[in-house]
Amino acid sequence: MSTLYDMSPTIDYDAPTPPYQQIAAEIIRDIESGKLAVDRPIPSESTLIQRWGVARDTARRAVRHLRELGFVYTVPQRGTYVRDRTGSETE
Amino acid sequence: MSTLYDMSPTIDYDAPTPPYQQIAAEIIRDIESGKLAVDRPIPSESTLIQRWGVARDTARRAVRHLRELGFVYTVPQRGTYVRDRTGSETE
DNA sequence: TAAGATTTGTGCGTATGTATT
DNA sequence: TAATACATACGCACAAATCTT
């Protein structure tokens, strides 16, 4: 037990950026590093909640932020996936 | 219909404890009184939903609470059962 | 073998109340 | 006042395993 996510990042509540942005930034790193591939799901809300120890509200803010930045797209009742960002930016 | 559970308890939304804890407390009483025996299933989520008139989220919170307190264990796709609490507490 | 019901697991959308900054 | 965060609650939909018919 406890091997997979021992390296999970932690929220820095003293940082200038709010928690939801720290979580989003971490996911962006995983997208740009290829750990999260196009059309593959990003961690679920409950996963983010557990891994970061934040409230659902904060996890949802992070996902919404990623969506607004164009990194992911959400399919209702299914999940949120990495968006293909090659080529045009306008969907 | 309506004879067996006319005496079913009701949620007090003005109480200091949240609904999910009130539901859990009632189940704990049933466990400790012997109405719910070891390795016997506690009411299913849908039963709790109907009997207490709450949302599934609330019913699940109650069950999760019982699990965290060590009163029950859940078998996926089967149900949640009363845990044997005699002897050691550690697993 | 197959269909249907049951039950838990999961994901998402939304809302209210409280607290902190 | 506003933004952020946490806790709680209600609703809907689909998946997967199990059990019944």
C-alpha cells in the first residue's frame, strides 16, 4: 500500500496562487509532459479531492480553469479529457 | 403497504448533527441492539433513500461514515454488512 | 442462455451555509 | 464586497457486478 501516490504534490497555502491553480498547473505539466495523452481522461474530481486533500469545490475550480485555458474538454456525466491543441485554437 | 416502517425515524434538519450522521446513528443503534446482526446486510442505499427521504449522496455519506467508524464493511455490487467488532479493532 | 432487477461505483451539475482573507 | 475554500445536500446518468426469473 501507499506506493503509487507517495509522490503526490501538496498544496502550498502560502503561495501567491490559489490551490485550484496549483492543481491545474500540475495537470498541465502532466499534459505537456505526455503523461496525460490527448483524449485520455484527467484525474476525476474525487481523485483530485483525495490526492490533494481539498474540497470538491476546489477540485472543480481546477478543472474549470483547465477548460477555460483550453487544455481539456468535459463530456457531461462521463469525464474530462485532454484536448488536442495542435493546429487551430478555435475548436 | 405502509405498516412496517410507519415508525421510521425522521431527519431533524434543525439538529446540530447533519442528516447523514443522524441516519448513521440510527443504524448504529440497530447494530448495538442486535436488530442488525454481524455479517447481515444493512439497508441498501435505495432503501435508506426511501425510508429517510434523502438524496443518494446523503445515504452514501451515512454508509461511508459507518465504514469509517468501523461498524460495517462494503462489498461492491453486493451490499454493506455489519462488521464483527469483537476482539481486535485493527482489521 | 438471456433478460431484468438490484446494488454499489463513478462522474457531473447545482445549490446553500459558513469561514477566511 | 468579492474571491476562495470547505462541508453538506439534492438531482441525473451510466457502468459493472450480482442475483433472480
